[in-house]
Amino acid sequence: MPDFSEELIKDFLDEAFELLDIMEQNLLILEKNQGDSKSINEIFRCVHTIKGGAGTVGFKEIQDLTHIMEDVLDLVRKKLILLKFEDISILLSCRDELEKMLTLRQNGASYLDDSTNALKEKIYSIKARRPAPKNEAQKLKTPEPAERISAKQTIDEAGLSHYDLSLISDLLNKGENIFILKYYFNKNYEMKEVSSFQIYALLNDVSEIIKINPALDELEKAFYPQVLFIISTDRDENALRDKTNLTDMIESIAILKMTPDTVKNLDQMIEQKNWKQKTVKEDVIKESGTEASESEVQKRNLSTLRVESWKIDELLNYLGEIVIIKAALNQLGIDFESAGNDIKSTLREFLNGVLKLNLTGDSDIVKEKNAVLLNTLNKLFTSFDAYAESLQKINRILIALQENVMNMRMVPIQMVFSRFPRLIRDMAERKNKKVNLVIEGVETEIDKGMVDDIFDPLIHILRNSIDHGIEMPEERLKMGKPETGKMVLKATHEGDSIVIELTDDGKGIDIDALKKKALESGFITSDTASKLSQKELLGLIFIPGLSTAKLVTDMSGRGVGMDVVKRKIEEIGGSVGVSTKRGKETKIIIHLPLTLAIIQGLLVLVHSMHYVIPVASVEETVIIKAGDLREINGKLTFELRGKFIPVMSLEKYFYHNDIPVAPDGKIFCIVSKYGENLVGILVSDVLGEQDIVIKSLNTKLIKSPGISAATIIGNGDIGYIIETGQIIAQNFKSA
């Protein structure tokens, strides 16, 4: 086997992992609808393509398992076998086994153990259900008539030399069969780039390959629709055709069997032609082959471009630096404008020509100095205007660049959601429940950095829905519900956020039981419980260690769940809420920021330090007076449009100082939404909005509750990014 390039193996692995996901999705569809021929064909295509690619790169354990799977799926396609529920489970297990094999190959190792052999036996048992053919004729496939290669084609396309013919003649004298095989590949085959390598691998099993045209290194660079092989073998022509005639990949095969007479004729033809024509012919072969291949490559490159994620991350880092410089330039522009306004104010009469500056010396010299100064100042103001205009252009370009780079980081949330149908199926099967998962909004895009972060929280929510929400089939029927529970997982864009909702039509959350459990566990007192609204009582499910599960299972009931969800979501700048209808449904709603890299932030001062409040957390900014603050039920509040809003001071929270009041008695208040309520956050000053590049903090060194990250602001100082939800929760908890 050739030493396959890392790039070829990487392309196969990337494609194979994607095909496994498609296979899983279609197996789950097939489980619900046995007659879905589209899904059957799609599963077969996935397995067949993985088998072909694995054979090409020499991953034999993958090739062997997919070969057996392909046999069974072919029988399913031909309606000779009907898959049962347990058969789908076996095929799903095979899919998981393939994933293990691919993962280890990705890490430079190989995988094969007893579980693989056990799965093969199960697949064989499915295959054994095939009904016996009515007659022997059905067992046989009549081979298609082979095309033939003329002697002239051999000379023109094989690039044979006298030395090649001498070698072939020696092998013929030893009793070997020598064949020239020309393969015409299907240009529409999904993995056509590896077609020639797959044929190489198959021929290599049963022959010695003497020559390939184009050469292997050329085949690695581009797809060639026609490839010629010269081989030495003990097999006959029919055996070679049976071995390599992969119908999806190959359109036709042309074959020439070499004899001593053929060699002699070819030798004479080479003599008759000028040897220089050989080079010309090779160029013609290469040109005719690459014309089509280059066209294919160009078309492929026009549609998609695969870029490693680290390159995008590196580009994003550079963009972050540019955004910081942009903020510095904006600050410089403000300083220029301020300085210019001061000069204009001071020298207004001079600039307007009403008077001359009283400079000492000769009157002509004074007049000249006045003229020079006036000209210099006018040039300065013209430069200010040009700078402001250029700054506007830079801002416009940077905003476009920022949007484009951020879009490069965005991926469809399908990458996350596609993993769940299989998980839901397996969870429901273990609980003996019937569940139908409906997924909506898969085209909604999410920052690539969040894909792994939100997977675990969503798994917790899904498990809770199956374990605590969806009832047993017989219980649902007694309640007048369909025996199959319904779960809807939905994603949408809402302003600057991504909203993920999971709704189930189960029994809902028993708020009274939740309240009782919280009292028994000492999480709340009777006095506190009596004052809590239904919505506040429902929020108790986020308390760590609180669970109403009657049984501890491998899925839930250990008091670990919604508090983990809440913490994980808040760590990436999101929030989570819950609503319920007793006996009817439970809905979990998650809000996530659009991106984790660059955000819009409101720059504020607290104790002469810069802090950033994400704009997504800000409802509005208001200025109040110290006299507007009043205490109600132990909480400091102020009245906003007829409603009293609780407030907290960042000065007090971070530095244990009094509420910051400006000399004129003003207090700056940022109104933020917390759950369904509004909370006022008091700061020393509000400096304005700014694009914020998020810089992670070393949590081993800095453990300040409420500070999620840092940034560099326009003047070069460090600004700390506030996690408003965490700060509000901490403040009122301690209060």
C-alpha cells in the first residue's frame, strides 16, 4: 500500500464523521417509517462511501465492518429483508463502533475488540433472514461485456517504454497474466477524489501493480476521470472485473490482456514513432486529464472552503487587536475635537478676523506672525476634519470586517441538535417510555465556541424531561394523552440573543412538592416560603442539591441537574428560565449571547476603575437623585414609571463604600433585567458604549464573583466585564 498523505486521511476522516451523523439521523427516521426508501438509500450511501474511503486509506477494520453492513443494507434496499426495531439498534451500535474506530484512527491508533466481532455476528444473523432465491439463476450476475483497449491506446495512454515492455515480456515468460486496465470514473461520485486510490487498493490485493498513469503523486493533487493500470496477476479477467467493478464509483472498465505478440507489436510501434513523441504524448495525457480535473477542483473550491478553526481563531485575535486600536483612535478623535473646540473658543475673535493678537515687535513682523499662526491653526482644523472623516471610514470598514469574521465563527445549531434524537431514543428505551422529539430552527446559527459549552446543559434538561416530565405510556393513556410523549426543541434568534426552548407535554412541575422539599431540606424557612410567589417558588429548582425525584437513577434524581444547567449557561453569558402548567407541560427557556468574542458594552466608572456592562444586559440608563431612593421591605428602591425598582451599588458591592453621588446630587443607574424583574445598578459615571474584545482571566489568580472577563478600553486601561446576573443574585442573596 502507498504511504497515504496526512491530508488524504484527514479528508476521509472528516467526511466519515459527517456521514456517521447522517446515517444516525436516517436510521432514526427509518425506525419510525420502514417504507422510507430515501432514508434506506441514504444509509446505504453513507456505509458504502465509508467502506470505499476506508479501503482507500488502508483502514481494514473499518472496511470489514462496513462491508458486512453494506450487504445487509443492500438486501433492505431490494426489499428482501425488513428491519425490526432491534435491527435498528444493532445498526446504531455499529455506527457507534465505527465512531470509536475512526476516533482512534484520528489519534494514530486502530481499534478492534470483542464487541466488534459480536456486532458482526448480529449483522450476519440479520443477513441470514434473506429468503432463498427461487432458482440458481437469481444468484448469478451476468458480467457486463468488457471494453477493449487498442494497441494504439496503450501506446498513447500508458506511456510505455522499451524497458516496460522488456519487464512485461519476462513476466509473461514466467506464466504471469499481464493486464492493462483503464477505469472511467463517475464524476458525480461523492468521494471521487479517492476513486483511483480505492482501485489501487483493490488491485493491490490480487496483483502486482507495474505502472499507473497518471502517477500516484498526480492523483493525490486532483481528480482524474480516467486512470490506467498495468498489472501482473494470477487472476483472470472476470475475477478482476468482479473485484473492482464498484458501480457507484466506476462508469466502465476497458481491458487489454497482454500476450507475447502484443508486446512485439507494441515494441515495433514504439520504434516507428520518434522517441520524442513520447514526451509530447505524456504532455497530452496530462493536459487532457487535468483539464477536466482542474475544472472540477475549481468548481469545488467555488462552493466551499474548509478552514481549520485555529486559523479563524487567530484571525479573530488580530481582529480583536484592531478593535482595541479602533477604540483608541475614537478616543483620540474625541480628544482632538475637544482640544479644537477649546482653541476655537479661546481664539474665536482672532480666527474670525475681528482682531489681531497683540504680539510684541515691529508691526510688519507682528502682522506676518499673525498670518502664519492663523494659517497654521486653519491647517490644524482642516487636519482634524480629515482625521474625523478617515476615522469614519475606518469604523465602517472595521464594522463590516468584524461582522464577516464573526459570521465565519457561526455554525448552524444543527451541529448540537443533531446529536439528540439518538440520545432521546436510547434514554426513552431505558425508561420504557415512548417519546417523539421534534426539532425546529436547526438553521439558527450559534458561535462555534458555544457548541460544546451548551451540549451538557441541554443533556441535563432532556434527561429531566424524560425522567420527571414525560409519563409512562399507560399513565398517559389514563390521562387522555397520546401514549407517546412529545418534546419540542426549538432555536430562534431574538435581537442580540439566541433563544433555545425545550417544551415537553408531560405532567409539569409540582410546585407544592418543590416547596415542601425545599422546606424539609432547610433551603428556605416557612416565613420565606409564605412570601414567595409561584414564579419564585418555581425558581427553587435551580437550588443546588434540591431534587424531588423519588428514585435515584443513572439519569437523574441525585440533586444534580438544573443548578448545573444554570451555572453552565451563566458562565457563557446566558440565562435560563422555566415555566410550567400542571399536568400539561414544562418549558425551559435559555437565552445565549450571539458571540463569545466581541460584544457591545456600556463603559462605566466605579471607584475610578473602568467596568463594562454588556449592552445585552441593559434595559435603559437613567439619572436619579439621592432623594429618589427609599427603603421598602429592607430593599433600597426607586420609582420608575410608577413601579418601584430594587437597586444595588457596584461601589458597595466591590469596595464596600457608600452609594456614589456626584457633586450635583446625581446618581447614574443602569436598569438591567433579571429574570422577569428589573433591577437598578448604581455606578459613579456612564462613559458610553464601546465594542469590547473579551480577554479571559486566569481564574486561579482572580476569583471575584461577578467579574467574567476583562478588556482593554480606548485609553489603554483595563476594563472588567461584569456578569450582571451573578452580581444581582449575589447581592440580594446576601441582603
